[in-house]
Amino acid sequence: MRITPRTGLCGVILHPAGHTLSPAMHNAAYERMGLDCVYLAFDVIDIKDAMAGMRSLGIRQFSVSVPHKVEVMKYLDEIDPAAKAIGAVNTVINKDGRLIGYNTDVDGVRLSLTENGVEIKGRKVLLLGAGGAARAIAFVIKEMGGELIVLNRTPSKAKALAEEFGGRWGGLREASRIEADVVVNSTSVGMHPKVDETPIGKDSLRPGTVVFDIVYNPLKTRLLMEAEEAGCKTINGMNMLVYQGARQVELWAGVKPPVEVMKEAFLKGYTG
Ligand code: NAP
């Protein structure tokens, strides 16, 4: 691309600056859309300074990653209601100097479920994990009218999440006793490099259950392999990642980006 004096800047802020596919996905979208903008990765320790920098440099959009998603909320002028309810911001938009926080993980979760025709209303949804991503998933499950059960390695965190969003809770071992319609894994278990691990045993997987694993590296986790063997319908984490990124572009550019282009960029950079 050609850099001009008017070229805009967006980026992702994270620490430590590990491998991130966001620059590849966002830049591919900008190029296809003809947006005069670049997207870079920034290793940020001081989030307060980063927000001041965003204002003074006129950076248009930041994607906010680990560990800044909660802390960043202190330095914003406005927070979208869904992000406020979730208690985490993964997107900051600079609207004429006003910094507005959003959580686009909810869009990623919602679309991944709806495009696969997953019925949530009145269904028993087992949410594995109670970390940052689990909060966005719990929000969507309740919004869509699902019956939420949160299981986590540390049960006290499952309890806190279930009490906040409305639902039952327990430890991961309880999975085999629950006949769920939908299982969503939001733990990091099974993620590269520990690809041989899985959050729940095969005895917890029943034919016909929908198993959605939000881990995207690898795309086919051990959980999804075992779910397939057990006759479950499976959904991997790629589209959630792509859709949350696509919504970020839409929020600042005001136009929907080409998601297929973002998916291609993800798959090109994907090493799993
Ligand atoms: P997080 O806040 O650090 O939460 C991690 C969760 O995993 C906690 O519930 C933790 O349980 C559990 N966990 C970690 N190691 C475990 C182990 N050995 N055994 C059992 N449970 C374990 O992380 P996060 O931001 O929620 O992200 C979780 C995963 O989702 C990551 O793999 C991330 O890449 C993925 N993700 C995907 C997308 C997407 O768009 N597809 C978006 C966000 C995140 P404790 O509470 O007991 O520690």
C-alpha cells in the first residue's frame, strides 16, 4: 500500500506482544475496501499512556487484547451498554477525540451461533471456563434466552459468573452429569502448544449436542475431534475471531468489511 500524509492508523494493543493475526486480517480488509489506513501491533504496558497517545495522535481504532480489556475502561469517555454489562472492552473507537469502548466478542459469538442455526432459547448451554471470553459468551447466552450452566477449573469463579448473569455453576468434572444441548469451551485448554489436552472427557459428549470451541489455534482441537467422533455438531473459533474483527472495522469505518478476505488472511497467517 502507499503511505500518504493522510494515512490513518489503527492497531492492537497487547502485552506481551505475542503472535497476533489481527494486523493481517485488518490490513487485508483495508486494502480490499480501499481505506487509506494501516493497522499495527503495539506491545503496551501502560494502558493509561496508550489511551492518551490515541487521543493526541488521532489513532482511529484500537483492538484491546490481554491483559488490558478491563483496565482500559477507566480511561474512556463512553462505554457501550453491552461492554459495560460484560465488564470488558476489546475495542476503542476514537470519535473526534472522544474514546468509546465496545465489546465485539459478543458479535463474534452471536454470529457464530446464528450462522450455524444453533437454537439457544430454552436450551441448556454448558459454558466451560469463567475468564474474559466467558463473560461475553454468558452475556450472549442470556440475551438469546438460554439456560446457562458455568463450569470452571476454579469453581468459585464459575459461581461468580453464574450469579452475575443468572445460571447454575460447578467444577469441570460435573460435565459428564449434565445433558447439555450446547457446549461452549471458553477455557484455553487445548490451545497450542498443549494440543493434547481437553477440558472435558468423551463421556460428556452426546450425539446431537452442539460443541463450539472458541480456541482458534489449532482450529480442530482435541475437544472438537472427540465431539465429532461422538456425533456432535462442531463449530471452531475462527469465525468468532473474524467476526469480532470485522465489527471493529465497521465501527470506525462505518462500512461492513469483506469477511471472506479477513478469513483468507487469517488462514494464510495461521500456523496451527
Ligand atoms: P482467560 O481470561 O485467561 O481465561 C482462561 C480460562 O481457562 C479460565 O476459565 C481458566 O480457569 C481456564 N483454564 C486455563 N488453564 C486451564 C487448565 N489447565 N485446566 C482447566 N481450565 C483452565 O482467557 P480468555 O481471554 O477468556 O481466553 C480463553 C480462550 O479463548 C483462549 O484460548 C483464547 O485464545 C480464546 N479466545 C478466542 C476468541 C475468538 O474470537 N475465537 C476470543 C477470545 C478468546 P481458571 O479460572 O481456573 O484459571
